[in-house]
Amino acid sequence: MSELKTLISQLENIALNPGKSVAKSVKDTGKEPIGCFPIYTPEEIVYAAGYLPVGMWGGKTEIKQADKYLQSFCCSIMRSNIEYGMKGTYDGLKAVIIPTFCDTLKCVCENWKTAVPQVPVITVVYPQNRLLDAGYQYLVTEFNRIKDEIEKLKGEKISSKNMEKSFSIYENYREAMRSFVKVVKDYPITINTRTRHLIIKAAYFMDKKDYTDIIIQIVNELKNSSAENFNGIRVVATGLIGEPVELLNIFVENNIAVVADDFAQESRQFRVQARNKGTAIEKMAYRIVDQKGCTFLYEEVKTKGQMLIDMVKESKAQAVVVVMMKFCDPEEFDYPIIKEEIEKADIPMLYIETDMQMDSYEQIRTRVQSFAEMLG
Amino acid sequence: MENKITSKQMLGELLEKHYKSAIEAKANGKMVAWATSICPQELLETMDIDVVYPENHAAAIGARKCAPEFIEQSEGKGYSSDICSYARVNMGYADIQFSEAENIPMPDLLFCCSNICNTVIKWYENLAKNLGIPLIMFDMPFNHTYEVPEYSVKYMRSQIEYAIKKLEEITGKKFDFDNFAEVMKLSNETCEWWKKATDLAVNIPSPLKGFDMFNYMALIVCMRGKKEGKELYKLWYEELKEKSEKGIGPFRDQEEKYRVMWDGIACWPNLSVTYKTLKKYGINMVTSTYPESWNVRYETNDLDGMARAYSSNYANRNLEYDVQNVSKLVRDFKLDGIIYHSNRSCKLMDFRQYEVQRRVEEETGVPSVIFDGDQTDPRIFSEAQYETRIQALVEMMENNKKAGRDK
Amino acid sequence: MYLGIDIGSSSSKAALINENKELVATDLINMGTGTKGPDETISNVLRLAKISRENIAFTVATGYGRVTFSGADSQITEISCHAKGVSFMMKGVRTIIDIGGQDAKVIKVGNDGKVKNFVMNEKCAAGTGRFLEVMARVLGCKIDELSDLADKSTTDISISSVCTVFAESEVISRLASGAAIEDVARGAHLSIAKRIVGMCSRVGYEPVIAMTGGVALNSNIVKVLSNELESSVITAPHTQAAGAIGAALFAYEKGI
């Protein structure tokens, strides 16, 4: 068990100290880092080229310079990223990849070119009509274009062997994560909501191969002990990102455990299993085609509400928690739809609005505690 | 008895006809579609489907100060007050289905094109879910490069072909390509007259009062593919041309002292006060990004060209294009200043505005101001704040003029 | 005896319940968390009941100051406490509107007085008591004079700005252009009511609707809210102490 504790705290520390962790990963692997913005970026290509893909999901920082480009009603993750970029935090990055899943990302990408000229930007546009063959073809072309750009950066071609190898490292990572989230729901005391989030987040600052090894160990260690007897409240969480961490502390204080999630930063990254056929790039494109219930990928008939209801049943949860990143338009559009469906299914739901720069948690504490009292 | 109709009368009549005939069509069992403002309406027109435009309808509701009822309905269902107010008004309308301002029939089909924003994708996705009707989506990838890339054109062209197939399935009718060619030709002609009319504002004084453009705009959205639309803009062009030749300016009782561009959508609930404040200082809004927005031009039967034209909307272009586009307007229209509307509803326009403002100023030296407002939600705009900013702009423009005179 | 204490941002309230589950005393002091308000209101309520601290079997704290207050055996949120307190005093209540200084909440309650669902205002003073304070200041009146003023209103005025700061400047310019202060007062009430109605819709409100908190003493707001909701809103008895009473009832259940 003590081995397990060490592994867990190792990953927690990595997630809590992104700057240091990335520096260490760079040193340990000898790879140069490339920043990857939310929601999806073709990390496999970055990895295949011998770069270290690093997640860029914002952080808490005082917004001073970013106001030069973005109004106050802009998503706080993007304001943070521009702020960090302008103040030089990202100067060690070889480049950043910014996908444009929403109107804000389109603008952030365009602003980046001027605001952070020292870090080159590679843009990616994901097709929304991804179920049409033309959409899939477009994405394959787009990924190949990214590959060209990264090759130019590197000054050498990425061999198809390296592409395949990288893809299978990522598939192993995703498979390990699917098994991780499945197993940890039986250990909500050892892997509480905060720990669960931090462990998953650590992947963004490490070499995926090293990270996967630790996850597999954690899962095996956990399986050695019997399922934990948890008398708190089990919930399914959805939203862009389950942060800030202070919010998760409040969940832990109130004995609420996330037993399954639909966070863009967490399960949406790995819940889709790749198809068997095709080249690595084609399989990457198919993973986007096959994604369901993601706020940022168009569906002719929205499936998220029912998906969450099914998740509640499968994970034997009691409720749904919506963690809303303030000013995230796409998530804000989804909310009334899922709200109606979840209410119809008679599943209690808690709605919490957060942003990266939050520093007062009193109202949230009241909401979470009231919710726990209501269900308890 | 020669009683020639003016373009203003014609505009009023056509608008009334537009809404009335849609309601009649629905009553007679004809198929009705809701569509986004700069979508390839040619396809729907060819299929003889009646189309109404929720953005225009929301603007009409906003202009008649009827938006709060619908906004409250949407927010009551859980929509955040941060999202696009056109969407909030329209989704509220989809529930209430009646407004004293203007009514539209409920749709049988949704037709959405992402060349104006990704927000419409979410909005229409929700409508489709709530109404349980088919949705045809045109995804037009944002152009981070100056020009539209060819592989993007290919993707969009395929979507046009797919949409035709879908329309045939939904209507049970064959798509008539001869008719399609006619509609394409007509739509291009309407756009051409629209552009020619609005371009007359380059003259000094401008025969066009820019806020009129906000009104005339309604039909370049709604009747682009109809011959009445073309006639309207041709007539408008002729009137403006005559005015210009006679040297008549925009205001009857006042001179055109300053020429400005308005960036962004109008503040519909505050249309009158935003206009009057400008007029008070002799400011005429001579242009905006709108004339070019509906200058959707391509060769008849060239589907690639059609895709490229629709994807080339300025909202779908990179920052470099925005800067060049606005700077060109400054030069062509001999602008004295620019008013940027930081429109709480439209993140896509807002989050590029600061940088566009800086670079256009660098490139042209023309002063500008940004004010806070919203296209339909009356809770954002502050009259006092607006006037202070306009006054500050006037002072800057006057300094420039004075410096010019002193030279 | 069982003590409930509700420590808010600008006031502290206490209530005592006896062994027969009867309300014995309530008290209110206009000093909130971080002041001597909580201790004073406890002293007052003890004096009213003629008992001393040793006679208290169990204490429950609620309100924003509940977490930092050290003199309680347990702490429960004001959401649960308002539901508990109001259901104890009034039968058949299904929806509770509580407008406090910093927060507004709408709570849906079941037959048993338990919370079924709730919503709270977002991080913004619109729709809270703070908004009224600002309005009263601009109108140059006391906050408890707003109700009578608004009752005299003859013309509908809407204050459209959601932001308290903007609303303030909007009101100033309305007054400057000759609007009657009675109409502006009512306009401010309407503006709050509209925010609350939105929250009511989100929670899925049903009658009977009760209102608690200091703002419930403003009878004009209660009237305006009833109009907007098209359903009558009743001010709860001991309206400001409802949370403290609920806390005392929880103390009774836990202590017995």
C-alpha cells in the first residue's frame, strides 16, 4: 500500500506544479516541449517527432497583460494562457498548437500571433461535419498539414514507423486510463475526487509512456485490495474542466466522490477506442469521428444528456454535477438541454460556475454542502 | 398617373410580405426552414422552401423593444446571460411562439452555416433537439490563412452536394439544377446591387445615411435569391445615385461633418439613441463590414466558387484580413473615425477587436472608440457611457481635421 | 434548549427551541460574520428565554459565517435551514425565496421540509439586498422607506442594466431627466423581481411560495414578485430569523 501512496503523491505533485514538472520531463527525456491547447490536439504527431506534448489548460494568475487582447467576458482559461504567454512563462515551448473548437479559440489563435510572437503557433481546425466522409478526409488532410509543419520545425521527416509507434503509445495510455477510471470508482476513499483529478491531469506534463507505466502500477495495486466501503455521495461530473482544485477539496470535505466524468480535460480525452484499420493519421481522425456527446463536436441529434443518464446508472451514482467554466459558450449552450433531460430522469443535479481566477469559495461551499445535505 | 414607389416604401412592403407569406405558407402546409443569415440560401430557394431568418427576427424583436420577454424565457430554462442574445431571443420565441413585434412560423427544417460563428452550431443543435426536426449543417472551417485553402473548399463543396441529397430526401422532390442556376444568377445580381448601392457612400457627402443600411440589410438576408430583392437594391441604388449627383448629403437639416465606420452589429434596442447621438455631432456612419458580408459573388454553377465565396465572409477570416479590410474601408470611404461596438453577444467579433483597432490605427492614423453594448439584450448598453465615448471620438476627429487645415 | 444561529454577511440571528419543539425566542443584530454580532445575539436570545449557556443542549450554526464560528456543535447550510424553518412555521410551502445581503436563493422543498432542489444567484449583486442598498442611497432614502415609496408609483419604469454599478448610473440619469423617485424605486424592485423569477423558473417553482430574509419585509417587492410570478408570495413569519429557527430545529433533532 505504501508503494501506492508514493505513486499517487508523485502524480499529485506533478499535476500541482506544472512548471517544475514540465522542466523535469524535459530534462529527463531530453525532448523539447510543444504546448497543446484544449480540447483535442494531434499529440501523437508531436510525440512521433520526438517532442514532448504539454497540456495548456490555463491556471491561476493575475490578469494584467491579456487585457490588451481580450475583454473581461472571455473564458478564463484563454485569458490565463495569453497572460502566461505574454509574460514569458511559455518561452521554453518550441511551439503551441491551438485548435479552434469555438469562437474564442479562433480569436485566441489569431491574437497569439501578435501577443506571443516568440512562440510559433500551429493552428488546427477540426471539421464539425465529421460524420461525412468529406469531413473525415478534411481532418486527415489537416493532420497531414500539422505533420508537415512539425517536420519543418524539427528539420526532419517523421517516419511512418515512428508515427505508428507513437500512436500505439497513445492507445496504450488511453486504454490504461479507461481501466483507471473504471477501477478507481470502487476506491473513492484512496482515490478521492481531488486525487482522481490530479492523477489524470499529471498526464499533461509527462512523457505519456512513463505516465502510462505509473497508471498501470496504480491500477494493479488498487486491484490487490478489496473495494472500499464508501458511505458518501457518488456523482457523475461533466464540464470542460474539474478545476480549480479548491473546488474539489470542497467535494472531498462533503464526502462527495466523482465516480465517472465527462470532463473535456479528463475522460473525453481517452474514452474513445481507436479503430483497427488505416494509418496512424487515419486512426487519429477516426477517433474524432467516433467521439460522442462532446460539446465541441457537432451532433445532428445531441446525445450528451442521455449519455450522462446512462453513466449515472452504470456507475451507480446518485447525482450529476455540472462544473461550468464561466464564459464557455459551447458548454453553456449544452447545459439547459442536459438539465431538462436529467431532471426528467429524476436525477438530482448540482450546477457550479467556476473560473481560473477564483479566490472566494464561500458560495460554492454553501452550494456543495447544501447539495450533500439534500441528498444525505 | 405617375406614382412611383420609393425604395423605402418597397422595403416596408417587402418586409411585411416576407413575414406574412411565410406564415401563410406554413398554414398551407408548405415547408418552412429557419436559416442563418449568410447561408447558401440558393439551395432552399431552388427547392421552393420558405425561409425565415431567426437572426433577423430577433433583431426585429429587439428593435421594437420586445426582447426581454424572450430573453427571460431562455434564461429561465438555464441559458446563461453570457451567450448570444439572438440565440436567447430565438430560443425563447421557439417556446412562446408569439411576439407583438413580429411573428415567424415554426420550422420544419433547420439550415445552419458556421461561416458566421461556431455559436450558431450550438444554437441550431439545440433547436433541432427541442423541436425534433432535421438539421442541415454547413461547416465552413475558420480560415487562419489569408485565403480559403483548397482542401477546405473541397470539404465545403461536398457538403453542398450532401445538402442537395438531404433536401431531396426531406422534400421528396428532385433538385432542379436549371432552377438552381437561375437562383444563383439572381442571388449574385442582388448582391451586386446591394454592394453598388452601399458603395455610393464613398461620395462626399455620402448620399447614404448609414443607419438606413441597418434597415435595408434585412432583405439582403431574406430576399437575396428573389427578384424582388434585386429590384429593391437596384431602385435604392438609383435613388442614391441621383441624390449623390445632386450633391445631397445624408441629413436633411444638417451637414455631414464626420464620416465614420461602425464595426459590429447594431444595438437594436437602442437604435434610435445610438443614431441620434451621432447625428447630434454631425457624424454619419457611412460604412461597416456589412456591405462586403453580403457581397457573396461567384460564377453561376461554380460550386467551388460558391463555397469559397460563402467561406470568405469576414467573420470567418483571419486577423490580418480583418485589418486589411477595415483599413481599406478607411481609405475608400475617406473615414474620419471608427466606432467599435464591443457587442456582449458576439465573442468572435469582440475578441479580435482590440488588436484590429490597434493595427488599423497604426496603418491609417484614424481615431476610434470602443463602447459596450449588445445586439438585443437591453441590459448591457449605457447611454451616458456611449455619449461620452462618441464625444471623445469627435474631439479626436476634430483635432485631426484642425491639424489637416493647419498644414 | 436548542440553539440555532444564523451568521450572515451583515447581520446575525439566533433562535431557541425547547424540548417540546416549540419556538421560545428569536433575536437579530445588524452585525455579521467577523464581528461581535454572533455572540451578542446569542446573549440576547438567552436573556429573552431567561436561561444561561449551560442550558443549551446543542447548537447549530448556519449562514456564511457558519464555518469560522467556533461556538457551535455542528454547522448546516442556510439552504437546508431556511427550508426547515419555513416548513416548521408554515404548512404546504413548496418554494422559498430568500433574498439576503449578498446572495439570493430559491429553494424547492418537499412535504417533509427537505430540500428538493435549489438555485443561487451568480457572482453578481443584481437581485440581492445589496442592489437595494445601492438604490436607496441613490434615491436618498433609507432602505426601509423604499417599499412605501414604490407603492406610490404611477408609471412603469424599467431599469435595464443588470450590473449594479451600471444600474446606479442609469438611475441617476433617469432622475436627472425628470423621472419620479417613486417610479424609480418601483423600477428597482421590478429589476430584482425579474432576476428572481428567472431563478424560480430554473428551479421549477410551485405554489405555495414563501419569502424569507430582510428583503421580505419590503411589502412592495413581495407584491411585485407575486405579479411577476403570477402566484401569490407570502412573507414567512419571523422572516429574518427563519434560517436561525431552522438551525435550532436541526439542533433539536441532533441533540435529542
